[in-house]
Amino acid sequence: MPTLKGQKPKPQVIQIRMGDVPFEVCAACKGEVFIQGVKWKKVSAIQSLIGKEEVATWPALICANANCQTVVGETPKAGSA
């Protein structure tokens, strides 16, 4: 849409009806509830930018099914769910 010189274009508004959006499900058990967790690794002093051992963390989603507990993005455990 053309605008007059000096005018900023109006932002386009997109409306999403969340009732029409399907829930994501666990690849292993098809569960729809997940728990937020944290994955972490120790980084050795040799690999660390500061020359000291560090801990690197990042968020993870874990299936809330007690018999599953698959971490989203990882291969499901054998025999889960």
C-alpha cells in the first residue's frame, strides 16, 4: 500500500484464533502437557572463554507424563509411554 511522503506505514495486524491452533504433542506418548526444565553442561577451563570451568545452561521442555518424560527435540527413550 503506497504511503504519502513522510508518513510511516501502518503496521499490519494479524489476528489468530487460538482455538483453531492445535496443541503440540509429545512425539513418544502424544501427551499435551510439558514441564519447563533446564539442561546444562560443564565447560572445561580449556574450552571456556574465561579460562575457568563454567556451566552452560539452556531451557528445555519435558513431557509431564510420569511414564514418558521425553525432552522435546531429543529421541524418545526406548520403551517410553
